[in-house]
Amino acid sequence: MGTPLKDWDIQINYGIKTGYNDAFIIDTVKREEILTNCQTEDEYKRTAEIIRPILRGRDIKRYGYNWANLWLIYIPWHFPYQFEESITGASEKAEKAFKEQYPAVYNHMLQYKDPLSKRNKAETEIRYEWYAMQRWGAKYWEDFFKPKICWKAVGRNLAFALVDSGIFLTAPASFISAGKYNEIILSYLCSKVGTYYIYKNSDTTGSGDIMLNIQSLTKFPIPQNITIPLNLSKEETDDFIFISYGFSKEEILYIESNIKK
């Protein structure tokens, strides 16, 4: 029963990979310091736009999240010319524009130039500039500006949460952009059926933690054209989801008895 998530009209992607979090992920105090160092109102506005709230896998809880007051300095390859297709490698033109348009951020990154330049040598200063993130979601960056379902990739307890638009996520945590399907998919992922399926179909670490990757999650079948009534309790939602699959009483008991605690 159900349609695998890979066949839904949704997007499933990894979070951001900076390659060096010390430079790109900052606390609120550092954010305010960078913004205070902006010399003009225009620079302040530009700079504030690229410093975004960031969640880590550990911040994601069941149905919700605890933001740790951390921010991501979001710098794509070739920034601020990341959409110029003519630029294919590390660009002096891009670095010059970055330094001129975002001097406060540039000076912050400059103090980390040595370790940033020592990242993957096959890429840094060849495919992209020393100050850019390693992976910035070039093909799906707009999805970070939409509500999305996020989950941590590794953990003993499963946790899925609907995260507000404009909040970014670090890899290996991943997210689903499902638009009108967000609520229904979240309910199924957080249900007893979802827990049972994921535990049975995911790899584990040596210590027994679940390793929930995109490949295994995309196989999870969810019935389409289902509307879950509003204001159901967790137990009532689980009952509704069991019914949507057509499980017998014996099958429901089997699932419930085989969910890891």
C-alpha cells in the first residue's frame, strides 16, 4: 500500500556542507559584531541577508526543533556572481566583488583563509574560491526558503520536524520540500508505521544508532490522496494511519511490538 516518497512530487536533499564550520557558523554575538562593522546601510542590508539561522541534526526534535542561536554565513561558489554561468573556477573577479560589497564578512573570513584554503585541494581555489562553502545546494538553494521537513541523519531516536522558511540546515541532516504535502508526510514519518519501517530498512552504526539516509527514506510508501483530520491526538493519528494502510489487528499488534524503544 502507498506510493514511495521518491515517486511523490517533492524534493529531498541534504543540508549545507561548509567544509569548515568554524568560519561559516557563528553565534549571535559574532553576527552582531559583523553587522556593526558594516560601514553603510546598504552593506548592512546585504550582509544581514546572507547570515541565516542554521539548524544542526542535534537541534531537530520530534515534531519541533530547538534553535541554538547559531547562524550560517551563506557564501556560494563564485559569490556574489554565483549565478553567472560563465564562471567555472575560482574567480578573482568574484573575490574582488565580495571584498568590495561585503567587507565586514570578507574580513571575518580572511582570518580563516589558511584552514579554508587547506580544505579539499582538488576543489578549493580550483573549482571555487577559498572563502566559499564546499556544498551550497546549487540546484536546490531556493528550497531553504520554503517550509520543509528536516531530520537528523544519525541517532538512536528518530526525529522529524517541520522547519520554517528561511532556516538553513547542515549536512548530514537532510530535508524534504513537499509544499502542500508537508503536514501529511510529517504525520506518516512520525507515526508508529513510519518508525517501524525506518528501523527495519535503515543501516545502523556499531553502537546501534540509526543511519537514516535519503536513499532508504525515499522507499517509504505513503498512501496518496489522504487527508488526516485536524486536532487528532498522537494515538488517534496512529490509528488513522494504520487504517489508511488497511492493516489487520494482528498486523498492527506486530508493528507495535516490533518498534524499538
